[in-house]
Amino acid sequence: MKFKLFASSVCLAAFLLVPVPGLHAQANDALLQSHAKRVLRGGRFKNIHVSVQNGTVMLNGTVKYFSDKVDAQKKVKKVDPKAAIENNVQVNGRNVPDDVLEQKLTRAINYSRVGYGTTAFDAIAVQVVGNGVVRLGGYAYWPIDANTAFDIAASTPGVKDVINQIHIDPPSPLDDRIRRMEYRAIYGYPQLNQYALNPVKPIRIQVDNGHVTLYGAVDSQSDKEVAGLQAKGVPGVFSVTNDLQVAGQEH
């Protein structure tokens, strides 16, 4: 009788130790949901709803700026870096006409790095493709220049989404030497010296492994041609592509 009782106790203990399929996952989902809700409580995230299923965090609801949507995902990712996230949050801010939005963003991004010494070496393109969706392209000298452009776009009223396709130029002492020489050759030339007075540096000099591309805008065809000739005269340059636009001409 005692043996049977002992055996039954052992069986019961063994049963309690056997994991129930799905129970551990459900507990993890509940814990993850609790933590995600906590980091998104109130403020600019107050209209975001959080649910978790099979380890995937689903974010729904609305925010005022696209940057809020991005920040919400970053906060949840810090809670569990391995968690998958479905970010279905909608940007519910005011609508801005695409052409107005594009002009505003272009100006803001062009002026954002004035004073840091890299403005002439960034050639970041801004395009609003429709319904507040912004595409960032072109080239940036430093990662911080690309990140600044993205942050400006993401926090601007009227922007519903940002497609970031900015290419960051690879670090290279040779390219840096060419950049400095190109800058002096172009902005130091008498005919082009007027452009040096503009803080946004309208002639942009992009260098990648010794290959130079000129972006931006000048006032005349003559200025464009002179800038190209000056760029080609720099020692160590493999090629020069002159993509400068002339004001008033069709692109």
C-alpha cells in the first residue's frame, strides 16, 4: 500500500514537471506585451496599441509624426532585441501638398549641416513620391549627415513615410585629399567664387574611390563648364561626371 502511494506521488510530480506545449510561449508573450506597453505608455505613444502573438509584437494605432512610429519600434526593440515587430502604426498628422513638402524638406536638409564643414561634400536628394511618402537618395559624406537628413524628414509635419536610400561614401584618405583639392579648385576659382558665399554650397562634390561627381545648381552654362574643367584638373582624379543643373533649364 505504501509502495503504491509512493509510486503515485512520483507520477504526479513527474506530470507537473512535464512542460505543456504552448504554455511557456504564452507566458513569454504576456510578459513581452506587458513590457512593451510599459515603454509605450502615454505621451506621443498614447494611441499605440500593443499585442503579442508567438513572439511577434504587433503595433497598431496612430501617431502625429513618422518619427514617433520609428521611435516606438526602437523602444520595443530595446525590450527584446530578438523580438519580431510588425509596425502597422499610421501617421495621423496634417496633410501637406507634396510639392510644398518637398521644397521645405530640401531646404531644411541642405541647411542642416551648415557650419560642420561637410556641406559641400553631401549630395542628398529629396523626393516626395506622393501622399507624404518621402524618398531620400544621393550621397552623404558621413553617416551622421545621412542620419540627420532622415531625422529631419521623419519629424516634419506631413511626412507619412520615409524611404531611406542615401549612400554613404566609404572612408578614404585619398578621397579626402581629392575633396579638399576639388573644393579649392572650384570655389577658389574667380568665376565660381560667388558660390562660396552661399552657406549651403550649391556645387556639391561627391568623391568615391577617386571618381568625382558634381551635383547641385549654378547660374549659367558657362559656370557649369568651368566647374567641370576645374574638377578635371585636380591630380589623382580618375573621372569627373558633371551633373550640375543650370538654373532655368529643364532637367
